[in-house]
Amino acid sequence: MTGPDKRQMRSAARLYAVQALFQMESSGQTVKAVCREFESHRFGATYEEGEFAEGDPDHFRAVVEKAVNWQARIDQMTDRALVAAWPIDRIDPVIRALFRAAGAELVDMATPPKVTINEYVDVAKAFFPDGKEPKFVNAVLDHMAREARPEAF
């Protein structure tokens, strides 16, 4: 049996990045502390509840660090993509973390915008399998991608 491929590992890293950003916001942990915890206790770990996927640690770290470094710009882009009545601080904290992770890839990584959108819509589906959130995430990320990387459209 072969291990996960690079694409699967990046997908897992994105899911972990959203979880890490959420955890940082709710607990006040630093980037270094949360990255160390995830890389040593989540990536590929097996617990009673099940097995965690193996994530790409470089991609995970890059997304988390860039989301923090570019947070003000990403939050402004997100605010512009949302209706005026719903500023980012009123959005569900998991979705806010998701927008920040996706925003990091849109603003400061080489990932094609369409790949970023598809990957983070899949992350939204993992967190909200029966809700309307994935469609909402798709619409907001499309708007953010067109602002951050208009040449890709």
C-alpha cells in the first residue's frame, strides 16, 4: 500500500491550517506553538476516534504563517466580498479561519485561484456537510480571488 500523494497531503494541510487558525484565535496560541502541536500530534496520528491524514508540513506552515502575516489585508478583502451587514467579525469563527487560510494562498502563494477555491470549498464541506456554508464560501472566495489575482480570470 502506498502513502498519500502530494495533492492529498496538501488538501489535509489546508484542513489542518483552518483548524490551527481557529485554535489560535480561540486560545491565543502563537504560530510556532500551534504548528508544533499540529505537526507532532495530528499529522498522520492514530487515535481512538480514528486516523488523521498525513499533511504536507511545509504547505501547512506556509498557509498558517502567511494567513497571520497578511491577516489585515485578507480580512479587508473578505469584508469587501461580504454584504455590509456582515463584517468578518460576525462570521462563524471556523469560516473566518477558512477565509484567512484561503486568503493566504490567494495573496502570497503560487496556488492557482481556481484550485484554492475548490480546495477550500471542500474544507467547508468537511466542516458543514449539510449546510449552505460551502456555497457561501465559494461565492466569497470567488470574489476574493478576482480581487487578489485578477489576471487569473
